[in-house]
Amino acid sequence: MKSKWIIIVLAIAIPIAATAGTLSFLKLRKPPVEYRIAPVERGNITAVVTASGTLHPLLTVQVGSQVSGTIKEVYAGAESVVKEGQLIAKIDPAPFISKVNAAKANLEIAEAKVSNAAADVTKAEVKVKDTKRTYQRYETLLKDGAVTQEERDVALTNYQLALAEQEAAKARHELSQAELEQAKASLETAELDLSYTSIYSPVDGLVLSRNVDVGQTVAATFQTPTLFLIARDLTEMEAHLDVNEADVGRVRLGQPATFYVNAYPREVFNAEVVGVRSSPKVTQNVVTYDVVIGVDNSELKLKPGMTANATITVAESKDSIKIPNAALRFRPPSPEKEKKNASISQPPGEKRGPEKQVLYTLAGGGKLKAVPVELGISDENFTELIQGDIKEGDKVVVGMTTKAKEPTMPRRLY
């Protein structure tokens, strides 16, 4: 009976022990760690800034009308090539001719008034001289007793009245002269308005848009209406790019650029940075700055308003040792030991001086070896090596993979 119980106890205990041993085996055995490596290469590194914007002519002129009226003739349309001084539209001049004729008539009237006023001044001067002589004669005769005091006083009064009339005549003459100048100015204004009925192109260029037709009335009462939009010399254009505030500090005048437009997605156009604007643009809390690139459009393929997808070269390094950017992001499984040596990699861009960093290579036994380095410029995939115990062809760690091997289960003992 006792042996029977022993057998039962063993039958229960053995499977339990086997299970516990298996769990302990699985727990203690860690899966092996394997590191992914990449070679260190030599080549060129180009740091770029990408942005998009819109193509514009170097100069766009809005041609308007300075007078109101009805369009009588239009001599240019959209896509017309025009020369400076070429007549491109005409407003009905009839009302303005009438105003010129009226101004001329008013000028003639003013000239006649001036002549009459001048004659009155001459008459007044003659009268002054005559009454003065009479008064002086009566003054002498009064001393001799030949005339009475009353007669002498009358002569004095007439002389004084003549002086007053002379001053009045001179004032009327000055007034008529002012009216003459006003009439001349009115005539000049009327003739100027008449000249504005002929609209000429101010530049050599291409008409981008025509906003009027024959018979249409234009009103220039409050603001000058735009009749034509003329682009000057489309063989040279510029693209205005919206560059993020994080990148605009690396953009400089004269840097080369390339871009493509959706109309020619497989063709690359060359350009150059010609301006970096300081005025910010804020769109949905994103700050950008206007960077202008000059474009050669001698083949006239590009048109105003096209979207330019540009790449600006902000820094270059020739025949340099290139470190994969993934190696700069790698940190070992226990980073606490390396934190004091590691630093954050600079974003791709212009070199601001060597930057200290730590790379990892594999030493004997598959152990990691930290290698201090100094870095330069970066692009999307590689970073320039300035100094460090790394040479072309070396392998650097870029990541790690874990392989969990299937554990060997022990045989059941029952």
C-alpha cells in the first residue's frame, strides 16, 4: 500500500518538475542580439534646401486709364507683343474735344478781358496826369488870386479821384491776368485729358491679359481701372519661394538652384538665388520667408504663375568620407554609459564647424566599440566625417535585430 502511494506521488511530481525546469530554461535563455552594419564610403555630399513657389516676370505693368469714358478702339489683345509707345487702346475723344474747344473759348475771353483792363489802366493813367496838371495850375493861380479856393479844391478832388480810378483799373487788370492764367490752365488740363484718351504701352513686353472690350465704359473716378497687364521681357523671370524659417538662415545670395514645373516634370531648369526677403509670412502658425531665384527663360517655356519646385544647394563637400546617417542615430541597448559621450546629430545642412559625435563599430566577440568623431555637413543619407578613427571601407553599426531561437524542450520523463 505504501509503495502505491509513492508511485502516485512520483507520477504527479515528475511532470511538475519538468514543466518548472522548462519555464526556467526559457526564462534564463536570452535571444541573441545581432547588429546591422553599413560600410563607410567616400564621395560627394551636397546639402540642399527644398521649397516651392510661383514664377513671376521681372516687371509686370498694369496699364490703366486716367480718364473715364467709352472704349472706342482696342489694338492689342492677350498674348500680343507690344513695343514701348505703341497705341493699344483708345477712349472716345468726342467729349474731351468739346472740353478743349470750350477751354479755348474761355481763354480767348480771358485774353480780351486782359486787353480791356490794360486799356482802362492806360486811360486812368492819362486822367491822373491831366487832373494833376490842372490841380497844380490851380494851386499857382490861387496864390495870384486868379481862381477861388473852391475851384482849387475841386481840382484837387478830381486829381484824387483819378488816382483812385487808376488803382482800381490796375486791380481789374491784375484780376483779368489771373483769369487768363486760369483759362490757360483749364485748356492745358482739357488737352491733357484728351491725350489720355489714347492709351500707349509703357514698356516692351507681352500682354498677359486684356480686361476691356470695345463699347465698354471705364470709370476712373475713384481709382485707375486696369485695362491691360503687360509683362516686360519674359526671357528672364524669377521664382518666389516660401522657405521655412529653419532653413532660411542657410540660404545666401548667389547659391545655385534647380527646379522643375508641373508642365515639364522631367526637365530641370537652372537658377540662382538673387534675393532673400526679411518680411515673414505666417500661414497656420508656420513662418516662411520669400527667397527669390533668377531664372533664364530664353526658350520661353516658362509662364507666369507656374509652380516651381526648387532645390537650393547651400553647401557641398567633394571626395569626403561619408558616414551613413543611420549610424549617427544608433544608440546601444544600455545608453546610460554612452550618454555623456553622445550628442544629437545636426540636421542636414551647411557646415557650422566640426560637431562631436560617437559612432559604434563591432570589436572582437561582437562587442560594440565607441569611436569619437567630428562631423561636417549632411544630406538626406550621409554626413561628412571631419576627424575620427574611421576610414573608407570600415563597417559602422546602424541598428540591431533580435533573433529568438526556438528552445529545445526536454523529453518527458513519464
